Amino acid sequence: MTEEPESLILELLRQMRAELGDVRSDISQLRADSATKSDLSMLHADVAADILSNRKELSEQIVGLRRAVVEYHTSVIGHGILISELEARVRRVEQHLNLPSLNPS
């Protein structure tokens, strides 16, 4: 009778040792597969560089858009001045020739 519990205990210990070895191997595999701090810091640096690059491109696009709006605005104002001058000349011609005005004002 004394032999049976000893061999049962030894068998359980052997099984526990085998399972512990499996757990250690799984932990080693997880460590090998997981990212290290240096990997994460490199990834962080890459993401930061991408964000800065995108911010620079966006700033350049905004500057270009502002420039286009200013040029358009200047052009429209210029055309408005030309039209106003033309209308004034037409009024003077109408007055000079005693023609009725097209604008009923």
C-alpha cells in the first residue's frame, strides 16, 4: 500500500513538471513574439514623423488655398472696378446724347 501513493505522487509530480515545462515554453514563445520597448519606441517615432509630415502638408495646402482666395478676391474687385467705370462712362454718354437711361432709377 505504501508504494501506490508514492508512485501516484511521483506520477503527479512528473505530470506537473511536464506541464510546467510547457508553460515555460509558452512564456518564452510569448516573449519572443511580443514587441520590445525599443520596437514600441521606434513605432512611436514613426507615427510621430508621419503626423508631422501630414501637418506640414496640410499647412502647405492651407497656405495655397489662402493665396488662391486672395488672388480671386483681388481679381473680382478689379473686375468690379472696371464694370463701375464702364457704367459711369455709359451714363455720361447717355447724358451727352440725351438718351433715356436703361436703368429706371
